[in-house]
Amino acid sequence: MPIKTTCPYCGTGCGLIVEAGDNTLSIKGDPEHPANYGRLCSKGAALNETLDLDGRLLQPEVDGKAVDWGRALDAVADGLRQTIANHGPDAVAFYVSGQLLSEDYYVANKLMKGYLGSANIDTNSRLCMASSVAGHKRAFGSDSVPCSYEDLERAKLIVLVGSNAAWCHPVLYQRIARARRDNPDLQLVVIDPRRTASVDGADLHLALTPGSDAALFNGLLAYLHAQGEENTLFTAHHTHGLADALHAAQQSSPDVETVATQCALEPTAVREFFRLFARTERVVTVYSQGINQSSSGTDKVNAIINCHLLTGRIGRPGMGPFSFTGQPNAMGGREVGGLANQLAAHMSIEDAQARERVQRFWQSPRIAERAGLKAVDLFRAVELGTVKAIWIMGTNPVVSLPEADRVRAALERCPLVIVSDCMADTDTVRLAHIRLPALAWGEKDGTVTNSERRISRQRAFLPAPGAARPDWWIVAQVAQRLGYADAFAWNSAAAIFREHAALSGFENAGERAFDIGALGNLDDAGYDTLAPLQWPVTAQAPQGTPRLYGDGRFHTADGRARFIAVTPQPPRAAPDAQSPLRLNTGRLRDQWHTMTRTGKSARLSTHDPEPCVLLHPQDARHHGIDDGALVQLANAHGRVVMRAAISEGQRPGELFAPMHWNDRYTAQGRINALVAAHTDPHSGQPESKHAIAAIAPLPAVWHGLLLSRRRLQPHSAYWSVSRIAGAWRYRLAGTDTPQNWPVFARQLLCVPESDPDWIEYQDQAGGRYRAARLAQGRLDSCLFITPTGELPDSAWLESLFAADALDAQQRHNLLTGRAPQGMATGGAVVCACHGVRAGAIRAAIDAGAQSVEAIGEITRAGTGCGSCVAEIRGLLQHPA
């Protein structure tokens, strides 16, 4: 029977339909889900490739030894109890994740704040949307996103700022693209220092100086006021603070020319953007990490909101400021109080009345009386030893937090590290004293909330493997062992949801925006069949609420929105002689977070199989770097090694590197090791978009390509690994030449000297070596070494792993390192949805295809999620 569930990737919250067949699972988009209407991105389309149990944590472990749940839970409870007894509740911390379901989040928050009595629980959502939370609360009195996805179709102008939605929210970007095709009057402005895939087809691209967004939107506010675009009826009756905000804007950004200078833009481009915004009533401003991940991210959010408040463009169809969240349940975590400075149900921890209300509802022995430590400060407290026990759930901070090497060192010294995870080997799990096996997506049951406040059910369709258990169950079991059995006695996710919903409506007569009290009496059958709906869900709005603030009433004490005076601030990290380049970090199209799920998929690992840093041709020439060469990036915090990719889309003096790679997939690719731990003073969000670094070629004396059916562990100056069909693909490089290549190769591939299936070729004078191992005629592994980067095309080699046995000619080709004559090499995969390589697209162009649509008809490339369309268009323009 088909099961409806929700995608586990970005904050879009796409609905899925999963159907089991004979030893197969079909996963497709749900055409009835209002977030995606059946569409999926490349990651969602490849979910069935990530469901195997390879690498899963399936048994509790204490000090490296497998134990039963009783011993593991006792160890956690004893460790927390002893730490609190000796050092107080603030010596304990939880670090949770937007990968958790709302029910998991709720239980962890209740235990920490209402029973342990500390607010030291924070979430990795702090790294992606905390500035938006703070900006919403300052402007609206509540962390409430006012818009709905349908506003994207109803707008006349969409401003996409600090968001590469084509890659990071592909389904929403395709909704925008379709709306533009259906309505040619809908215009798109993209504001981003980089020329990303989202710029493809935009009416205007403002490649502004990184960090200058507040100056731009302050300038827009001053321009709108000067042009008479203020909605005076709205501002007079529904807002406060306009005079101060306008004065600050006029001081910092008085005219177009000043803004253009501050943002390094042409005045004509700035004037065109301002003119478009001023003349268009229905404007949606979409923003994401490029705004949030800044030491002044909250001010940037408010600078955007100010422009919508001035014009009254909020709360009505087709208009408003719209934050796209990064994780599947970042919004749900905010609802249950997963952030250190919140209580459950969007109540404020600084509000004594709210604290009393929550404690009374929970009937808890205590309640946290002040905000806890936000993510960066929390791990700094671990480093200093004031936090002595930390429980990390469903996230990988050793990779994702700034100054990542420092975070790893802090956890190495922490007396008690507990990790709940579904994977047995992550950079963080490796440091755990206690490892608790959690359920993964597909096995979990509960709810998530997407970027438009839409609550959707995540339904299990796979059995729990091994001893893995739900995160809420694990936390509740520990709470019971700590003596709180009655308060943590749920027997299902549905029971937790009912309590969560009831708390949201408890003593809430509309003062608090988050209210799903109408769902507080939902029975198990109703929970099982709960359809997606947007909060608030109340007796007055039992089917949910599409958008907020249409009545001009906000959730401040007087019901008026607040303008915030913004003084633009530069990024905290400024290039200098030692680190002369700006470094921006972010996501790739086909990978997710630290690759524990997407890294399993061959389809998703082909577009970007290894970590690359993008740099402008001018910088490449200046630093002596060739396209595809290995480079080292370094600053005072750390060092990474990546492959260079020269791109005209980069601004000179700026680098871009992906955040996904970690110690399981590359030698030194954890880019957050270079990101300084500068944070926004209001939100605590790190400045991940504004690091600095030096770049230099890696002095490699040899390069290698290795394919193996077995997962290996190289030990060279550089290595990266990616999944291919039936095997693993490694790129290698070394700064020292091994004395004996045959010995090196056999050790690398774990092949004894007496293995009869080993074949090899060596050119000692030329520094070239090739070897392969066959197992009963099938190719088990192959290795190619060269003093240059000229290595065989891996697409041909990958095809050999599909053969039951290799014939004499194929063995000969292996040792020569050359594909058979006439065999197309294929090149890199461009379309991950349909596995279409660049070679097939070029062949279609050679056959006469002269448009993206024509190429799609021949190859299917670009007909899936559409996130590859910009790359296809690039091949059309430069087919060679």
C-alpha cells in the first residue's frame, strides 16, 4: 500500500509517495502535496539509493564495546546525574538537529529546560536560520514567516537575495521558473556575489560586494521613501520606529551612487533594481543563508523587512519577506524550543510569566531561568571545561561548526560525549564515549514543518534495523532513569504531538502566533492521516492559515510591527597579507550536509565527485593555479586541500568552497576548519559566508586514480572518495614518491604479494604505474599512477565493474590505461536526475539540438528537477 511521507532534505518539505514492490521501493513525488505537487530534486529522486544499512550504527556502544540498551541508557543517565551533582545543570549540554522530527525535539527540550533545569540545548539550525528568527522577533514580535509558497506564483517581482535556490531549493526554484513561463510579466532579480545557477534567466543580477546587503536595502528604503512609495496608512496605524530606521538608512545609503560604491555595482543596475521594487506592488523577497550567515545577519534581515513594512507589502497574496530554511525541520525545532534562547511553543525564556506557564503545563520540578549557550559558545564552553557532558543528536558539529579543528579538540577533551546517530562512523561519532543507534529517515514516524509553516507527516515505511530506536524514545528512557517517569511516559509519537499541540494553545488567546491547539485532541487515527497544513491551526482556522499579518496585527505588545534602524557593518574577517582572499562556503546541487546520506548514492556523487574550490581566472593566474590542479587553502585556523575549478562566475579576490566534505570522504576537506567563529550579536549565528584564506598549489609529484569494490583507507597527501555503480572511486596525490610502487599499490589495495589475480605495469623512467586485481575474472580494483594529472576517464573504467568477467582485450586496455577505440568517454554527469553525461549532451548538440528543450527531448537532461539547466545552457554556448 502506498505510504505518504516527507523528504528529509531541505526546508521545502516535499511530499513523497513510497510504494513497496518485490524487493524494491518506489519513491516519487506526491502530486497532492502543496509544497511540491509531485516535483522532486535530484536528491529526492535518488532517495532509494541511500536506504541500505551499510555503515549504520545498529547497536549501542559504551567505550567502544557493544552493549544492550539497558546498560547504554544507564550509562547516559548515570553520567548526566553525576555531572549535575558535581558541577550543576549548566555543566550539561544537548546539541540537536534540524534532522530530528518535532516530537524528538520536543522531548529533548522538555528534559533539558524543564527537568534538568538548564537551557544549554541548541541546534545546528543555529548555523542556518537563527538570524531570520531574531529578525522576525524584532520586527513582528514573533518568529513567524508571513508568506506561503503560492505567493511565489502570485508575485510580479521576486527578489532572490543570498540564495542559490536553483541548487539549494530546486523545487521552489522550479515553481518560480514555471510561474515565469506562465506569466511573462513576473520578473526575477538575483542578488548574489557569485553568478550561480539561480542567475540563469534572471532579469537582473546584482553581483554585490560580499556583506554589503544591508547597505543595498537601506538604500532601497531611502529610495522608496524619496519616491513617495510609503504606504502611509499602513505605517501610521500598524508600525512603529519608521523615523529612526529611515534616518539610519539615509545616513548610510543616501542615494543610488553611494549605494553603488558601497556594493561595487554599476549605478544603473542599482537604479533599475530600486525602480523595479518601487513600481511593483506584489513583491516577494526570498532570502536564505547568504543573508543569515553573517555577523550582522539579523540587521540584514531587518533591512529587508523594513522595505516591506514601508510599502505595506506584507500579509497579502504575492508579497512579503520570505525566509527559505535550510533543513527539513528547522522550523519545527523553532516551534518546540530547540534553540537555547527559546522556550517551547515560541514562548520567550526571558519572560517570567511564560516560564511559569510552561512549568505549570509540564508540572516540572524546575524551569531554566535564562537563555542557554548558543552553538558556538556551547562548544567554546566544552573547550573551557565548564560543559563537562554533551549529548549530540543527529548532527556532525566536527564538520559543520566554524573553527572545526577547535571543536574536534574540545570534544576530545570532554569527559563525557554522548552521540545519538544512525551512522557508525562520522567525524563526531568517532569521539563519542557512548554511541546510541537512532532511526534513520524511512524508519522514523512524526512531523516536520517546512519554510511556509506547513506541518507534514513523516511516516515510517521501513522496519527499525538492529537495535536502532526513535530519538524521542531514547531521550524519554534516559529521563525515566533520572526519575521523571510520569512526565516522559509516552508510547508513541502521536502522544508527544498531542502534548506539543496542547502546549501551543495553552493560555493562548492569540498573543502567540504559533498555535496548533486545535490538534491537541487528535487521536491516533487522526494523527496517522493528518494532511499537510499551515499553522496557526485554531478553532477559528481549523484548516490552517496560508499567510500571516493580512489584518495588520502583529505579535508585539501593542500589535504594531517594528521598523529597526540598521547601520551596515562589514564582515568581521577582512583579507590581509597572510590571507588575501575572501572565502565563501555553501552547498552543492547534489550533496547534503556532511554526506552521510547522499554520499551513498552513485548518482549524486558524479556531478561533483571531489571537493573543489572555485576561483576567478585572474586569481588563478596570479597564484599560478591551473584548472583542475590541487591547491591548499590555509589561514590561522586550519588548512584544507581541494581541487581548483576556475570560474568566471566568481568575483576576483573571492573563493567558494562546499561545506559537505569530511574525514570519511577526503583527506583534508573540512572547509569549516577555516571559518572563524565570528557570530551575530543578536542571533549567535556564525559568519560562514565571510572567511579569509590564502591559496597555493599543492606540490604534488604524483597523481592517482583508484577504483575498488572495497572501501579502502588511503594515506596520501590528498585523497577523495566517491560512490560509483558497484564500486568506490578515489582520486589520489602525493608530495613524496614511494620507493616501490608495487609494494605501495598492494598495501593500498590490501592485496598479498602472492595474489594470483594481480596484474601490473610499471614505467620507472616515466614515473607511471598501473595495476589491477581480478577476482574470479571480475574486476575487483584498478590503480593508475602518473606524474601529471593525466589519468584515464573514469566513466569507461566504471563500465568494467558491470562486467561478469574481463576478456583479454579489456585487460590489455586496463594496463595501457586507454579506453577501446570508438568508445565514448562520456565526461562528467551533468543531469543527476537521469544520469546524463556531458558527452551525451555534446553529441545531441552535434546532432543539431540548439536549445535546452531540444537536448531534453533527445537525452532527458534538464527534464527532472531542472537544476542542471544552467549547465546545459553553458554547454550550448561553449560545446567544445
